[in-house]
Amino acid sequence: MTENIAVNNAIEMRNITKSYEMGFQVVHALRGIDLNIVEGEYVAIMGPSGSGKSTLMNMIGVLDVPNSGVYRLGGEDVSQLSSNDRARIRNKRIGFVFQQFNLLARTSALKQVSLPLMYAGVSRADRKERAEEALTLVGLADRMDHRPDELSGGQQQRVAIARALVTKPDIILADEPTGALDSHTGDEIMNLFDDLNEQGMTIIMVTHEAHVAERASRTIWLLDGLIVNGNQ
């Protein structure tokens, strides 16, 4: 019998495992993860080095597939998709924000943000309009033609967030989004995440900073590849 899935689950994982071979050693990165994240939720993922945070983020972001278990993203089983299908799902449903911004050095903010839409086959006129909307949303309406070296660290991260938002994803997945920023600029970026969540965006954030995790409505703790606290 097929298990009934709640329609408001953005993410549902059941007994997810992932192991890697490193020489003669097998590393069990995830040892049976069960996880539900509801649409519109704001979740922080924490844990010590080697706890499985990065592997879990890669799994949530459909960057990797589990050895075993089931992962449903928006109700769709994405556990064992091909690399092409995973790329399609990522581009459509997930917006990524990274610690180091990952911007192209000689490219304007407007073009940076429009790139995901080009890969999705959106027309040039629509790309420009949607990129302008995304940059305006993150407070960079007057910086659209600026390159990364003409922007502050906080502004560069705002460009990265606009790039994540431009495809209108279901989920924003942020990996240490304030790690390369000073505390004041980091607070400004976290205020932006707060605003996006209040507008209904599902946000999942990996962080090692307790004061950043406190902004989330729930914190999930990992240890040795298992969720040890926060899974409700």
C-alpha cells in the first residue's frame, strides 16, 4: 500500500543512508535519516565537523542520491533520479546560497541573476524582467549593472540570494550564508532571510553559528550521521 504523504510537506526523508569509500575505509556519513520539513518552515541544521551536515545538505539539494531510503521533495520521489533529472529538479525547485557567493568576476549583477533562467530556456526579455524583480526584492535596484568587485560583501551575498530566488523555487537552501561576512552585514542578510520566510518561503540553512540558528523556527542537530535533536 502506498504511504499517504501530507500535501504540505516540502521535504520527507525516510531511512536515508549514505556511505563513502575512502581508500580501505568506509565512512558512514548518514546512518538512517528520518526528516520532515513543512512548506514555509525555517529550519537550521547544526552539528560538529563530520556529523553529516554537508552530506545531508547535498541530499536535500538533490546534488547526490542515497545508498538507501526514500526522499520525497514536494511529494515527488527523487531518491534515485538520473543526473539530468536531478539538475532539472534543482533548477526548478531549489535555490542555493553559498558562503563564498560563487559570483562570476566580470559579470554584472543583472546578468549573474539571469543565468539560471537562461539554463531554464526563459526568453531574454523575461530573464531581464525577472532578474530586475529579484534584485529589487533584495534591495539592489540601484546596483544591477555593478560587477562583484564594485560591491560590498553583503551586496554580493544579496546578488547570490537574488540569483537563488529568480527561478521562484520552493526552497532556499543556504550553506553558511553569513560565514564570509562581518557580524553587522551578517545580521542584514539574516534579516533578509527572515523577510523571505515571512513571505512564505521555505528556508533550510546549514550553520555552525548558534546566533544564526536562533533565527530559525527549528534547529536540527546531527551527530555521527544521525539526527539527535529537533526532528518533529
